[in-house]
Amino acid sequence: MQAIRVALEAGADGVEVDVRATSDGVLVLAHDPDLSRVLGLGPGTGPVVDLTPFAALRRLRLPNGECVPTLTEALDLAARRHAVVVTEVKPEAGGAAAARTARLLAGLLHARRVHRPGADRVTTTSFDLVTAASIAGCGSVSGALIVAPHVDPDVAARRARDRGLTDVHLHPVHVRWDRDVVHRVRGLGLLVSVGVVNDPDEARLMARLGVDMVCTDDPVGFARPRTSPVLSGIRGVGRDAGGPPVTTLGIRG
């Protein structure tokens, strides 16, 4: 939650969070399968999120003194700021655990739309096409496929479009190797995000190429150059990936 607040206070328009389900079906923010790294424990010695009930996780204290946050808490905070929340379903490889998390996410987002219509601005995402497609349409903003650096972005984009997704999130290497890829993917009617980009000059290049969002590890640093002709008016979305705050800057809104 601290990372989310930092990103929003730096001027980001939203946050990106990694979502896992506890053993009793509560959606929490967690990048890794277990909490060893964030708790400062030895590898593999921390509680495994999907094997642990929420109450047990909630009793833990992170190094900054905060509790393990729920997705609901993140959505509530973002809603108060009218911010976007990009939800990445874990694990990246898909499978039964990801499918379960995706079903819980779809249910939560539906319930929130019923009880708080118009409050949430959510994009759903996954590295796994089956998982991403299963929640396409559940987000109030869009549904995206995240494309790993070793995956052909053109093939991935066509598959994403055919499965009803609206966005693809590319790795910077895709654009560095082939700048025309942005034009080709947008030509399919898809929006394009690129991350992680930590160099403002590279972010400006992405903007000129027509990228719709740029993700960076430095929300505070990226807030400073917004007065530049290219970066002015950029929308920001911040991410907590179990490490430093990350901000996604939406160039076209």
C-alpha cells in the first residue's frame, strides 16, 4: 500500500498490482508465490500464499510495519483517487491456481460494479493467454495480455485480439529490436503498453512511436519531466510488484 500511495502522490493516474488468492479465497497483493523475499527470510521459508488462510497472512508484518494488503484495499484507495488499477493475475504460467484467482477476481469486480457502479477503473492482465482471455471484459477499462520478452509480439497480439483482449503489454526489447512493432500491433486495433522503461529519453521515444502506456520503476523521477513537450499530459499508473514502486504512464489516456 505504501508503494501505491507513493506512485499516486507522484502524479500517477493509477497502480498495477500482482494478485494471488489465499487458501480461503481472499485476493491479496503478492508478486512471489511465497512471502520469503518481502519478509526478509531465507528462500522458500516464508508462507506460501495460496496454501495459507488470509487471517494467518494478515497477522504478519512487512518490514515497513504494514500488513499484507488485500486487492479490495487497493481498489478502495485507487477509487478515492479516481485512479486506474491494473490487476495482474499470478502465477505467470497460468494453470489451476491462476484460473482460480481469475474466477475470484471476476467475481469481486462484478460485485463491486453492482454495489459501487462507476467507482472502479480496472484493467485485467496476465502473461497467460488462457487466463487473460478468461477475464476479458471483467475490467471496466480494458483486458490485456502481457508478452514476455522471448515471445513473438506479432503472434501474441493476433492471438490476444482473437480472444477478445483489447491491449498488449510489450517488453522494451520488443520495441528496441523492432520499432515498427508498435505500429503493427496498434494496426490490429489494440492498445500498446511497454515496460519497464526507466530512461525518460526512451519514454519520449516510446511516445513518438505511438505507445499508449509506459511503465517505469521510478514514479517520482518520471513525474519531474512532465513539463517536456512530449511527456506533458501523460497519465500515470503505478505498480507494486513486491519491490520498489512502479509507475505506468499512459501517454494517450
